[in-house]
Amino acid sequence: MWTNFFKLRLFCCLLAVLMVVVLVVNVTQVEYLDHETVSATFIDSSGQFVSSQVTGISRNPYCGYDQQTLSSQERMEEDSLLAALHQQVPDVGPVPFVKSTDPSSSYFVILNSAAFFKVGSQLEVLVHVQDFQRKPKKYGGDYLQARIHSPKLQAGAVGRVVDYQNGFYKVFFTLLWPGKVKVSVSLVHPSEGIRVLQRLQEDKPDRVYFKSLFRSGRISETTECNVCLPGNLPLCNFTDLYTGEPWFCFKPKKLPCSSRITHFKGGYLKGLLTAAESAFFQSGVNIKMPINSSGPDWVTVIPRRIKDLVEFNLGSPKNVGPFLAVDQKHNILLKYRCHGPPIRFTTVFSNELHYVANELNGIVGGKNTVVAIAVWSHFSTFPLEVYIRRLRNIRRAVVRLLDRSPKTVVVIRTANAQELGPEVSLFNSDWYNFQLDTILRRMFSGVGVYLVDAWEMTLAHYLPHKLHPDEVIVKNQLDMFLSFVCPLET
């Protein structure tokens, strides 16, 4: 009996030891996978994801954006946004340069220029475009910008352009101030150039590429990163766990994914255009060129700094942040940080890559809290679905913030026009930014946020367009922002 009991105890002990050994092996394997394989995902040459954890294969044109799990309301909204921005550029086949839109041969006419105008009246301008052979264009699709302005008053406003798809456009202005008001119309891109930009938007979303530095001890490697990385090389998956915003880097050869240190802009792809296409993007010829008036180009219309704010130096890199400023006299604390990738700054520490939605979820809010958001420029090279997804996550966070703290003030700065050249047009054209701006306005309509209309402020102003506008325009934007923060009645 005692012998059998001893054998049973020995068996139990051996079983316990075996279980411990199996547990240790499994834990070690999991830790190894955590550092080396769990973050590794594969994408084949067609752009589809292949993972050891996924048995099915879903094919999609760009990172699965057409395969997103969306509610019926979200899907309808996205379809509506994309439909609203569908540029009506007729497919007329290859068009030689001489038959493309020539701003120097085109002209505009102020309708009823001799009429008596009052402040608040509507002004209508008819634009007729012609090609380089001085022949009228028979189709539309050109991207025009129009404004009224009074340089002496430093006042300006933009017009609403209507494309009649036959070479004629009409621009509608609201006259907002008295005095001499001048009309200016510019061709940003001909319709033939817009077709090229559409192709790049759909086929070359990676024309701006990014990189990350991985480092462990004395070993360091740099690899390419982006929202999507086609190919059959292993990837590090840095998709945000909360919002699901995708971000990937090619996996270093010798280092684990967890050794990522920084994120920075890698550069811009070259050789994107054929010789024929390049003709549609010439500075001084057909990029942001003025269209002259065939008659009068003007009508007559009848009748502060926060000085106590001091920056607290955190030693942060320029543009990247985070930044902090304090106004003790008025009990104001001001914080700034850049949004998460894609971000085209030179170098950003990985732990400073914060998504806007996550930051909003960490804000308590209340009547003494003001949130300002600006997200658009760094998305200009991606398909519109990428921007829609980012704004959808931000909007959810904004709605939650306003639900728990209804008196919180949320202000969103819109996109703005910028200077353009043949190369810049391919990456940051006003046409791209106009699409992003339209999406932003529609997605936040009715949400309970305020908009600082930087688009109208830069487009209407007499100063040249710049990605980072001059100080007088920035001051106008700040004045509008402060009017939401401190309205007259308070």
C-alpha cells in the first residue's frame, strides 16, 4: 500500500514538473513572438494583407479602405462625400497642350458692371475659357479660384464658382464692404491637369514616403513607412489599437519592431509625369495664372495680441512640439502638439506621435476648456478614404467630449490655399486641399463645432498664397478663433 502511495506521489511530482516546463516554453515563445513576429504582417504585390493569424485573403485597392467595417450611416456618408467631390472632367481622350486651357486667352466679364451696388448685394461674373489656339473650350473641369478685394482696406472675400461644363463658368460674390472692390479670377489647374492629378491620387498615393529609425544599443536601421506598403517583405504593424488608424513600417533585418525610435518624412517620388503631362504643370503658364477681364475689373459699392502669454520652453523640436504657454494674469494654459502619422516633419520621436482622437478622449472638458484642431495638409497625397477615416475617428471623439462636457468649445481650422509650382502641384495642389476642405466641412456640419475659415481668408486676401500664411492672415484667423472663445456678450 505504501509503495503504491509513493508511486502516486512520484507520478504527481513528475506531472507538475512537466507542466511547469511546458508553461515556461510557451511563455518564452510568446515573448519571442511579441518582439519578433506578432508585429510582422505581410502584404503581397497586389496590396493585400497576408497574416499567419488570418486564413482568408481580402483583396482591396488601397489598404482595405473599401473593405472597412462601417455602419450603414457611415457608408452612406462616405459615399455622399466622395460623390460630392467627384470632379466632372469629361473623358475626351488625350488632349494636346495647345488645346488645353490657356489663362492668357481666357477672360471674364462683370455682369451689370454699371449697376448700383450696395453692401450685401450679389455680384455675378462670367468666365469664358479658351485654349492656346484662342479657340473656345467646349467642356469644363478647370479649377478656378476667384475673389473680390480692396487692397487699401486689406479686405477680401471669395466667390462661389459654378461650372456649366461647356467652357463657361459663373462666379457669385457677396459684396461685404463699401468702396472700390476689385475682382480677380485665376486658373489654378486646367481640366487636362486635373485628370492627371486624379490619376496620381488613385494610382500613386505613396508619392510622399516616410521612414522610421529603429535602434537597440549600437545597432540602428532605417526603414520605409506608410499607411500601406505593398510588397512581400515583413512589416511592423503600428496600427493604433484604439482608433484602428493603420500605419506600417518595413521590418528591420536585425532589430525587433519594438525598437522604433523616430518617424520622419523620407521624401517625394520623382518622375511621376510623362513629357506630355508635364506641359499641363508649368509655372508662369498654367498654374495659378490670372485670367484678365475683357472690361472693367472693379465695381463701386456704396455704403491684439495676448501680451501676458509666456511660452514655457520644453526643449521640443520646431513644428513638432509639444509646446506649452502660460498666462498667469488671466489664468490661461495653452498646449500644442502635432497629430499622428502621416506627418511630414523632418523627425518626430515615436512616443510623441499622438492621434487627435486619443488626445480628445483624455480631455475632461467644460466651460473653461477650448480645443483647436487642424488636420488636412499631410493627407493631400492619400486617397480621400484615408482622410475620411481620420476625421471619422476625430468626430466620434468630439461628439463624446461634447456629450460629457457640452460647454466645451471646439474650433476647427480649415485648409488654406498655397503657392504652387510644377512639383508642388503633384503633392499639395489646392485641388487636393479643396477636396479635403470640403470633406471636413461636411463631416463636421451639425456637430456643434466652430470653423475658422482659413480657406476663404487666404483665397480672398491680396497677399500671395502660402502654405504657412503671412502674419496679417494668421492674425485674422486668431481674431476669428477668439471671437468663438470670448463672444461679445460675455
